[in-house]
Amino acid sequence: MKSSRKKSRSKAAGTRRGRKPLAAVTPVVAVPAIVPVPVIATAPASAAPAPATITTRQVRVVLGTSCTIQEAEAVRAHLLAQAAQPGPYEIDGASVEHVDTAGVQLIVAFALDCLEKGVAYKWIGRSPTLEKAIDLLGVSPLLEYPA
């Protein structure tokens, strides 16, 4: 026999047939990643370094075999990581086999950022594929550091 009586549920109680009430959902907040910054030890002001110990370290920026829109995020991340280091920079594009406009744009953006900051850079190699793309897009003057 079926009971003709309706079961009542209290919406205010927040429970459903013995289940615990749902916890309040807290929004997820994106926290920026903490990037380690290299610590440079400095000598006390009274101790003047000898001229032979002052050297500038070249940061080598090596472009991979592919600089296309598919790898744009990875190439951009690599260039930003290298740009965070103090220059001057050596850019090695000798191994680039595949490049498109997006890849050249990222390289030009890196070069312009260096020019804006006054940090020197030089090319130590460009593959024929990269050279052809740079010439085709007409950005060769943008990629040369004025000496």
C-alpha cells in the first residue's frame, strides 16, 4: 500500500535525505608564479675590485628548430626568461628549420625590447630559413643592434 502522505523537505535546512549540506564554493584566485631571481654577491664598498675581475657575461639565446605559431607560447616564454637576465645577449638562430610570421614577430619583439632597455645583443648565427623569412618580411633593420 502506498502512503498518500507527501514527504516534506525543508529547503532552509540544506540537507537532502541524510546528506551533509554542500560547502560554500570559494573562488579560485590565480597566484602569479614566483620566479627565482639570481643573487649577485657584491664586495663591500671599501674593497675596489681589480680591473681583471670585471667581466660581462653574455647570455646566449638559442632559438629551437621551430619558431612557428604552434610553438609561439614556448618561444615567448623562453625569450622572456632570457630577457629577465642581465645582458648583453647572443642570439643563436642557426638551428631554425621552420619559421612563420608569428615566430619572426617574437624575435623582433625581443630585439626591440633590448633596444628599449639599451641592452646590447648580437647574432651569432641565422639559418637560411630564418634569414629568408626575415628578408621576406622586411624586418632585417629591426634585428640589427646599432653599434
